[in-house]
Amino acid sequence: MSIYKRALGSDFSRLHPKIQARFGFCHRDGLASIGTGVMEEIWHGAPYTLPFLYIGTWRRIMFPEQGRDVPFTIENYAYRDSFERETVSWVRTFQTNKRRRFDAYMIYSEQRGCIVDYLGTHQHLAVDIDISVESNGGLRFRSGAQRFYERGIGFDFPMLFSGVADVCEWYDDRQQCFRINVSATNRFWGKLFGYTGRFHVEWKPVSPGAVPPHILPRRTEPRE
């Protein structure tokens, strides 16, 4: 079963049909959702937020570039990770002046009773995600508690050095495309970064165990 169906329960049926299709597949379906489109705007906060964003580039979590009408792709593959957890990749590539990626991997955690989003190439950050259905049939993601994991180290990540992400994805019937809006803010430092864009989706068949290597994380974190 799709991790988003598990998290939403009966509310999943309130999503727009196109959003249901996009978030309703699992590894058994042998499909990937490949989105291609344009970021109408990519922005970042005040200059003092830039060190946070540059640090994020080390593990493909955040980046400091900004711009308008930036081509991008989003690659969502459903697969079983090395711990047999149903996982959905969120690999976003932005063709700014310097090509940037933002990698994330979502599971449904029985232990925590919510979606957990592992950020970056090495899944150092595990973030609790609350999801809900918007009035336009879109899906909203809002981040909560965050934990840092590296080898034998594990601790609650201080929000002073991180941000709260608010993501909404919906289908625009008039324009016949998907739309996405993302903003990350810090309680103390204000707006960090965000983007607004539109895209179309192509469904790609995927054989069992054939997720492309460039999609998979370099390290898979077992702790939730």
C-alpha cells in the first residue's frame, strides 16, 4: 500500500484524482512518477541565511541559488529499502547556474505513527511529516520534529539550526498541470528558502529492484 494512503486513511479519497494517482502507488505497481517542469521562482532569505544553505549543499539538502523560470525534474520511485521499508524517493534537480539536487526519502513509520522524511544523500536528518488534504484537493506536507543520525550518534536536531518546511502540491485543472509550492522558515532567522513551480508527469515502468543507482541514497538510516 502507498505510504500516503496509510498516513491519510479515508481522507486519501478527498484528494484530486490526479493527486491520488501520483501518491497512490507503491513498489508492487512497478511504476515511477517523473515530473518535468519549471520553477517559476526559487528564492532564499536574508544574506545571513546563506551559510545554512551552503552547508546544505554538502548533502543535497538545501542550496543558495535563486532565479526565475528554472527547469527542474522531480523523480519519485517507490521501492523497498535495505530494511524492507516501503520508500518513496523525492529527487529534485534544479538547472540553476550551478546544477543543484535536493534528495529526500519518505517512509511510513509505525513507530512514530507518521511519515518520516530522510533528507540528503546520507539520510542524516530524519524529519516527522504531518500530511493533510487541502480544500483544492492538494496534498500538504508540514515538517515537525527532526533527528540527526550518524553512525553511533543520534540526537534531536535543534530547530535553531534548521527550518520548518511547508509544502503543498496540487493539480491545476485549468492549466492541466501539477503545481508545487515550498517554503522553509526558521523561528529565529525567518525565511530560509523556497520555490514555486509547475510540472507534468510521465509514468515510467520499473522492474523489481531496478531503481536507477543515481536515485538511491549513499547510506540508508535504520533509525526512525
